[in-house]
Amino acid sequence: MKTIYRNSRLALAGVGMALALGAMPASAEEILIGLVTKTDSNPFFVKMREGAAAKAAELGVTFQGFAGKYDGDNDTQVAAIENLISAGAKGILLTASDTKAIVPIVKKARDAGILVIALDTPLDPIDAADATFATDNFKAGELIGMWAAKTLGDKAKDAHIAFIDAIESQPSVDAARDQGFMKGFGIDIGDPTRYLDETDPRIVGHWWGAGAEDGGRTGMENLLQKEPDINVVYTINEPTAAGAYEAIKAAGKAGEVLVTSVDGGCPGVKNVRDGVIGATSQQYPLMMAALGIEAIKTFADTGEKPKATEGKDFFDTGVALVTDKPAAGVESIDTKAGKDKCWG
């Protein structure tokens, strides 16, 4: 069994380089499984790759990992899938940066008999992949929105809410978390698959932080300039939340703003414990990746494709709200329990 990591900055510097240094062809007896993530820097995707590699080693299949150069880098992800098709992969696990633009190459892979499973981020449309293993991202957002509203109590009706989302193209995971938060907070949403069509005056504005700490800091700085009285912040993930908090602290508003997020990584759980983040929804990337590898191995052996959770159009890998300041009526676990389940 071979475990091969392709660092996008070296092996996939461009489409031509990607093809030149592509995935190693599988021999007749090998089962080759590829993982293509948004980046190789976000701890969530690092842990996902670790989980996939470990399960591949356990099952005796060949594993190759690829990543985009940045969140939103569709071209590098397309090149990686092209490489895996050429190499004879039996299955591909994918966290898509652009959930619509990636669909044509996914169709090409599926037409070649490759099982494609979306991890964490459903494609648009969701049935463009054979299956999706993911957190219920709408529920993850809804939990932190409910927590924020319950924590504010009567003050929620006069809240000033900032949103620091992922990227402007609004991939499905970005929109689901954002819209879930709004519903949980009590904001009337328009199209639940998109944001920016809401009219609630409590919304100060949105910023796209690219899922990174520096993006969160810049976004928060700009939104505070627009409305200094912001008292609630939704962030797409915990690196974004950490950056937002730095801007809040620099503005002298530490302790005055509720910061919420999604991820449940160990650094994020620590930030909840330390008061940087008020509450986060914990998801389980290691489980997603391991289940994905198992499903592709089963498909290779039997031709059986994975099934969705009953009543949903994806396989739900679970979510839990982590906070040390529980709110009445919102189920949660504390940071001690969150630490036992965290990653990264």
C-alpha cells in the first residue's frame, strides 16, 4: 500500500505542471483512491487527509492527496481530478472550492466509472456526486444562531450582526451555515441556498474572509468601521473567528461582542474555553474521510454505492454545539467534552 501526498504548491503549480507530475497510475491489483481538498493549510482539511490516509493504510488501498492553493482555487482541483482519472482511480473524495464549476470534471470522472463522494461541501446540484458525507451545515449554523439569540435574550431584537463568510461565489457549505445561523437567530431568510437577499435591518453586512485568520481580521475591521456597535458575529470557521476577535480586541471591544463559529477543531475549542469564541458547532472531518475511504473500498469490491441518511439527501456525520455558557433550550456540550472530540 502506498500513501502519496501531492503538495499543490509543488506538484500542482498549474494545469501543465499538474499533468506532468500527476497521480501515479494504479497497477491492475491496486485500488487507488484520491482526496482533493480546498487547501492544505486549513487544519480541518489536514485532519481530513490524515483520516483518509490512516483508513487507506488500514484497508490496504493506495491513497493520493491533493489540495488547492487557496480557498476558491477551482483550476487546481480540476487538474487533480484529471490526474486521478488518468491514473485509473477507483474513487475520489472531494471538498469542492467552487461547487458549480467543478461539476463538469466530476461528471467526466463518474462517466469513467469512478465513484465520487463529496466531503463536507455538497456539490451544486448535490446529485452531481455519487454521494455526500457531511455535517448538516444548515443545522450547524442554526445551533450557533439559536445560541446567540438565546444568550442575548430581549436584546436580540436590536442586535447588530456581522457576517464573515467564505468566498463570494457562495459554495453550498458557506450558504448553508450562513442561512442556518439566520434561521436560528430569528431572521427571515429568502432563498435558503443563498445569502444577501435578506432585508432584516439587524444585519450590518457581509465580508468574505476566505476561511482564513487574516481574512477574518480584515473583514471585522471593515465591518466595525461601517457599524461600531456590532455585538454579534457569525464566522464561517474558527480561523476566521480568531482573526475577527483580534480586530474586536484591537477596537477595545473584547467581551462586548458574541463571536460564533463552526468547526470544532482543538484550537477552536480552546478559543471557546478562553472566551475568544462564545460557541462553535463541532464537526468531524476524520470520520467523514474514513467513511469515504471505506465506501470506495466497498464499491471497488462489490459495486455497492453508499446510501444517504434516512430523510436526507446526504450521509450525516453529526454536529454538536460546544460552549461553556449554555443557553436554555439549546442542546450543547462543554469544552471539556469538546476537547475529547476535537481535531487538529
